[in-house]
Amino acid sequence: MVIVIRRDLGMGRGKEIAQSIHAAMGAYNDSMDRWGPIAGDMIESWEEEGHKKVCLFVDSDEELFALAKQCEEKNMGHYLVRDHGKTEVEPNTPTALGIGPDFSRHIDKLTRDLRLY
């Protein structure tokens, strides 16, 4: 699983962590909904490997939207977080994207050029 955070928003560390958790949970749920029973083996493998997550960053909503579009085109589980706007950012601001869980080789094709957060 990969979590991509928008660094350009200047969110506080706690806000970034909360947005990351939203992205991870949403992506997990989307993967289960998207693949149903066949997701079981892949999810089980991911769980056995320690629920691996990698945090990366982008510097714009355009980059986040482009990644989400690529996930959709590849039928890959993902979740784009849009904040409710009650604390640090305006309502409906895209803040993070969760991708997966999926096999690393699939996610890496989309995210290999991004930097670690």
C-alpha cells in the first residue's frame, strides 16, 4: 500500500497523519469492494507481509488527480481523500491518496518517480 500526501498544503503533522489514515482505510475498503472474494488472497498476502505501507508526496492536486486516474484506469484499489474543511484546509480539498493494497510491482509502476515523505 502506498499513501501519497500533498505537501504543498502545509498541513500540520497531525493533520497529515489523519489524512494518511483516511487514505489507507479508504483504499483498503475500495480494494475489498472492487475485487470482492478474489481480493482475499492478495489481502492475506499483504497482511502476512506486515501490512506494508510506504508514504510518498506530491506538490499539487494535479499530481494527485493524475495518480487517482491511473489507478482507476488499471482497476487498482484506491481512495482520494477530500477534507471536510473543519480545521486546516478549505472544504473538499484533496489532501491524500491511498493506493492498494496490491502487489508492489503494480503500485511501483505508478509511483516509482515519487519521493519518500
